[in-house]
Amino acid sequence: MRYVTSFERIARREELLEGIELGLELKFGSVGLTIMPEISQLEDIEQLRAILSGIKTVSTVEELRQIYQPGIGG
């Protein structure tokens, strides 16, 4: 596995967050953007990738939240 510098990790994280934000806005409008502060706190790149991918298949913001907060909510 190739070594990834901290700068590269930060850049990847920022790109993922931008993609997530765009996806949330396009799919859910301003309601979707309300969870961005929660998502922005996440550091795990794989978790962020899962969220970005999940935007395609979930129907609600709450379903998406289950990806990064399993067991919370209904």
C-alpha cells in the first residue's frame, strides 16, 4: 500500500466533504445540508466514502445518518 501524506489525506477528506455537500443539496435541498456539521466532524475517509455512496440509495436524511451513526434514531 502506498504511503499517503497527511496533506493528501486532508485533501481527500475535503474533496469527499465537498461531494457529500453537493449530493445532499441536490438530493434533499436545504434540509440535507442540516447534517453537514455532523458529517464535517468525521475524520475516517472510508466512512466519508460510505456516506457519499449512500446518498445515491437512501430516501431520507435519517437513513443517511444511519451510515455514520448506526443504532441512533429509529
